[in-house]
Amino acid sequence: MFTRLIVYFSYFLQTSGAYQKTKQFFFNLLENPHSRLKAYFDVFMIGLVMISVFLLIYEIDKEINAIQLFFEESIITIFIVEYLLRFWIYNDNHKIVLEHYEKAEYLDIPFSLSKIIKLILTKKIEYMISPLAVIDLLAILPSYRPLRFLRIFLIFRLFKLFRYVNSIKLFSQILTSKRFELYTLAVFLGFLIFIGSISIFLFENPQSGGHIENLFDAVYWAVVTLSTVGYGDITPLTPGGRVVAMALIFTGLGILSFFTSIIVSAFTDKMQDMRENRTFAELQRIENIIIICGFGRVGRHIARQLKKNQQPFVIIDTNAAHAAAARHLNYLFIHADASKNEVLKHAGIEKNASAVLCTTGNDITNVYITLTSRQLNPDIRIISRVNHNENINKLYQAGANHVIHPFEIAGMAVAEYVGQPVAFEAILGIIREEKQIVMETICVQGGSSIEGSKIADIDFEHSKLMLVGVISTHPAHQKHKNSYPLKGQDFYFNPEKYFELQQGDLLVVLGRQVGVDHFRYQLEKSRLKPGAKR
């Protein structure tokens, strides 16, 4: 009966929305590194820790009043509640119960409640003996006033800062990553202190003419000498003692150099993670970001234009040279494989991103990135570069909204404008940003003066515009040449004079912004005239 009650209660917790929301709230408050709640809570706890330490120091030689006592007890209560909450959210006990119960039901084997209790206790003890949990517990002990010797645990109040200060946590992680090297160094250092202590005591004891009276003084002298501090309160007098001192000084210099190299190499190894964590934290605060996958020639031109337009973006690339170039330009950069799920998630594809640009020079890589992006966010806009025509359909099938063939576009531009140097220079001026010219799209609205008109009948010259092409889905245009397929539509490059415009067509024009605005104004004005086509 008791076992069945435990199982029913576990199912209740599993399906309870209120319970799940409550636990998620406290997880975000205490553990989730990407939560704003945790950032605020950490600042609050740092303040409480410092105040509690000052109070305990203050009462060493002074009496505290009732208000100060109440304040200290309130802080301790918060510490206790925090410890219990962390103990609670460390794992889900009901999931352990349900996992073993469903396994027992499926295999038709006995369900052992004692085994479940053992597993749950193992998990909780695992948390209780973790370093930070031990520090949390020891930080509470100094508040027990009848036992004054517990004040020695006051130092653990300061150790609690490891939980809340990222730089301290980073340093502890670095030391942990080099624990093998540090353990080796510690063993070697202990061996040297032992040898140095015994040696100096043999040469510098009172019977030999020295003044080191006991082994503790010898150990103290060896530590001070190895650290290259040399207080001078104990100095060797015998020739043998001086030889030992010189040997320990040179050995101490080597140990310090070795320790410094370990820490420097650890920071160097961690530098990449530090950069990426800073990038991820910044990405959490940016909305409508564009993800550029690949920072080659195409990616660099896109990034420069987005920077100019103040459009936020992040670059993902595995090339170390590209990483150095992007960081030199102060671009947000993730040095990783853009086809990996976790990388794109960190870049914000599920929440903050508005588009993904696949600009690598490898079509297969672009296909993988497109597939991964579409799986993670079915609604995101994906624009991909392609180098070979046979891969265009593959990219569309993978989920790309638009596929661009830069070499084919360049070839068409050269072929069409090889005999028109002025037009060709205008296009190059836009690409190189050498001229104050813009490229804009103008929609052919129903009832406007150009609906049903031929290209030859439209006065682009009056607005100082040049027509580059027409984007259309109308089947009547399929007879024309210079058609470049897009997804669900076609781009007609430099259309013939007899090309007849239809409602919904998009004109791609070149010119100054004032000319584009004037042309749009004339079209809108023609739609509003009495008797205009509707």
C-alpha cells in the first residue's frame, strides 16, 4: 500500500504544472547561468555574505544589540533556506521512482522500494559531499553561539562567494582542469620540504652550532626559503646549512616558474571558452540577430554591410584565421561547427535569430547547416550560397528559402553589361560602396500606371533610375530569357523592352534614393487618380 502511494504521488508530481513551474523557478534563481533571476540573486547573496562576515567580526570585542542579532539570524535563515532549496532541486526523486516502476511493469519484475530509496539517498549524499554544498553547510555553523570554537568556520562564509562571483568560479575551474599537474607539483614540493627540513635540522641544530631547536622551526624555514620570501628570522650558520639554503632557493625558483606556467597554460586553454561564454551572454540580450555561417569572402562582405546598417549579427566558423579576422573587427564570433545543434542553439536560432545565412564555400556544409537550422526553427528564414547548379535543388529540399549562385550572377552581369561600361561601373560602385547609389525593389501595385505596361513604355530616365531586373511569379513571363530561378518565383535579369509588367511584380532598380522615392510617389499618385485602373 505504501509503495503504491509513493508511485501515485510520483505520477502526481510528474503531471503537476504548478510543481514543475515552482521547481523551474528555483532552478532559474539558483543554478541557471543564463537566467536574469540568478544574476540578481547572486548580487543579493554577495551583499548578505559580506554583511554577515562584518557582523561576526564586529561582535568579537563588542556586544551586539537585538536589532543586529535579528538581522544576523535572518541572514542565517536565508542561508539555510538556500541550502535546502539547492538540496531539493539537485535531482528529481519522482523521476527515479517512475523510471524503475515502469521498467518493473514492462519486464514484469518485482518493484523494489528499498532499492529506490537507496538510489535517492545516494543522489542526495552526492550533493551533500560536493565542495560547494560542504561550504554552504560550514558557513552556517559560526552562527551557533554556545560553541565559540565554531567561529573558525567563519572563513567558509567568504568561500560561499565561489558560488556567486563568476571570476572566482572561473579561477577554481581553471585550477580543477590542471589538478593532475598541481597534484604532481604538490607531491614534489612536499618531498622537497621534507628533505630540506631534515637536512637543515641536521646541520643547524644547537649541538652542531646552529640555532634551529626543533623540527617545526626547520619545516618553517624550508617553506619560507622555497617560497623565495626569506624573512631572515632564521639564518643558517654552518657551511652545510648554507649549501642546503642555496639548493632550496634555486629549487624554489624552478617550482615557482613551473607553477606559473601551469596557471598561464590553463588560462590560455580556457581563453576560448571565456570568449564564447561572453559571446553567448551577449547574444541572450540581442533580438532579431542574423546568423552568418562562414566568414570567407562572401561572409565578410555581408558582415560589413550588416554592420553599416546597424543590423546585429553573429558569425560562426571553424577556421582559426577567420576567427582572428572577425575578432579584430570586433564582430560577435563563435569558433565552432555551424552544423552542430548546440552551436546554433547558443547562437539563438530558437529564440533571438531572424535569419540564417549559409555562406561557406562548401555546398555540402551549407546543406548540413540548412538541415540543422530548419530542424531547430521551422519558421526561420534561411538564405544559402551555392557553388554548383546541381546542388540548388538539394538546398531547397533541405529547407532553404532562397539559394544564391554568386558566380552565375557575376557572369550574367558581365555578359549583359560588357558593352555598357556606364551601367557596369554603376553596379560596381554599389558593390564597392564607392557611389551614393542604392538598389531597391518597387512593387507593381494593382491600378498603378505601370501595370500592364511594357518596359519600353516606362520612363525610368525621368527619375534617373536604371532597371536591373524583375522578380515575378506570373506564368506569362516564362517565355523571356535571362530567367534566374528563385524559390517559388523567377528573377528576370535585364528584361527585354517588350516585357509586360503584371500586378505583384517587383522591379529591381538602381539609382539615388531621391530618384527611387520620386518614382514610388508617381506610381502611388497614379493609383489615386480618378478613373485609375483597379
